[in-house]
Amino acid sequence: MSAEPARARVWVLGVDSGGSGLRVALGRQDADSGAPPVPAGTVTCPEPVRTGSAGIDAAHMAELLLPAVRTLLADAHGGQDGEEDDGHGGGARIAAACVGAAGMATLGDGLRAELPGILAAGCGVRRLALAADAVTAYAGALGERPGAVVAAGTGMIAMGTDLMTWRRADGWGHLLGDCGSGAWVGRAGLEAALRAHDGRSGGSPVLRAAAEEMFGAPLSGLPAQLYPRTDRPAVLASFAPRVARCAGQDPVAAQIIRAAAREIAASAVAVCPEGSGSDGDAGQGTPHADVRIAFTGGLFNLGEPLTGPLRAELAKRRPGVVVTEAAGSPLDGALLIAGRLAAGGLSLPRDPALLSVSET
């Protein structure tokens, strides 16, 4: 009996770029299989990619990304036979890559123009998907199925699709939106603490004590600590876990967390695919049988004080829609998109700002 021929295998690359730095993953997959890529290695660059007046800095991303790719290829190729060297520091050509980046939708024009050529010349990438980080978060959480994903940490954005178009809600930053996010919760908690400091209505002595423990007393010094900083959203978000911990004993803190749950649920509902009803007519629409809602990001580490009210709010607004665990991270989503791109079967909808594909 003759041996079954070996499957052809290819390398794919996933990248997740955000405020905490750059994460790069190399994956291996069967070229003729629909299975997701198998991760072969990951490199983390703690330095975030710069953003300037022209948007995301493509040259700086390449400066961080290319050495990481070459390292991953060299490590993964060690000891493997039968693969032709591609001349870029690895033993095999990267069949496809996906770069997911915070700010891609609004600040990604330069990246879309420059990065395909840079990656083609620097590591032989000829097929490249450039995605908003909310899209890679969606792919990591739900894969290629209709539904909605809320990504919440310091900020908050919701993304949904019926596999024909994308729907987005919020993600407008801590000054204009990100309602229900870590920065939003932290700011509301600090406002309640300052109200108690002033003796105004709506204040919380419990949150005042928590803020003084974290930022120092008296709280009159808080503006001088906060306003000059360039990482104000992260500083605000750092107080959110204190608000959640106080929610069990303090009605003001509990009200803030419940309000955050309402905001998150409203964004999730706003991006659900058509056919699952609309806000205010729950029970009148027919939920799509395939619709799932998943949540991803550090905010949900607040646990039951947030997730309990959130589940209740979603059940009220969208009876019948299933809340599910996120299957993976945004980096997993970037690898998945790259793998599907390599196989020629990407089902997620393309969009000029949210998910674009180039071939060089």
C-alpha cells in the first residue's frame, strides 16, 4: 500500500498592533484545509507603533515588525527539510499576512498605501489584509459567522456583521464616546469621589476613600496628576477595578457599573445583524438563528459586578440572542484571517477602512 501524499503546508502571519505594543504570530496551516492555522511562535514588542499627523507610521511599524518576522521564520524553520529558502531570513515564503491595528479605520490611509510594498520587499509577503483591531477581535472571538463582538478595555467598540457588511458602534475615544469602557467607568467613579470631596449631591464617600488610597489625599491634587499626562484614558481606566470592587457595598458605585452594562448592551444591540430586532422593539423582531454576541478585552475581568447586569440587560433588549465566550484573542483573529486569505476563502466582508486586501 502506497503512503498517503503529504499535505502542502504554508506559513501565515498575524499581527496585533495597539496601545500596549505589537504582537506578531507565525502560523502553519495545510494549504488545502479549512482548518485554522496552528501557531508556531509569537514575538511581543512592547513599544507601540507611533501615530502622527499623517496617521499610523508605516515606517515605524516596519522597523518593529520585520525583525520579529525574520526571527519567527528562522526559529520555526530550524530543522525542517524540503523548504526552499526565500531570501528573507526564513526557510519558507509567507503565503498571507493580516495586520490588525488600533486606529486603522480613521488613521490607516498611509499604512494601507505603504505597508504592502514594505512587507513584500522585507519578508516576501505578497497577499496582505489590513484590518481594524475591532475586526481582528471579531474574527478571534467568533470566526467567520454572523454576530456581534464588543471589545472593551480602556476603550470600547462594538462590531457586527451579517457576512455582507460591517456595522460599528462607538469606539470614538474617551472624550466623545467609549461609553461603558474602563476609562468611562473610572472617570465616573472619580467624579463621584470628587463630589463627595466637595460635599455635592451624588457623591460617594466609599469611592472618595478608594481614590485617596490610589491617588493620594487630598483629592484636590488629582487634576494636576491627571491633566498633563498623555495616557489619561489609561489612568482613568486604572480606577475602574476599584469602582467594581466597591459596587457590592456602595450604591453609587453599583449604579455606575449598571450604567456601564447598559451602555455596552446598547452598543452590542446596535451592531447585531438585521433580523434580530432593533432597540426598543425587543420581542417583535425574530432573532437570527446564527447570531451570537461575544465579549473580549480586559474590562470583562471585572467579573460578575459587570457581567451580571450585562447579561440581564441583553436578555431584556434581545431575548433569544446567545451570549457566548470569545474563542480567541485579536491576534488569533489576525492569524485566522491570514489563513483564510491564503486558502482563498475569506468570508468576512471587505471594507475600504475596516478590512482591505492587497496583492503585490
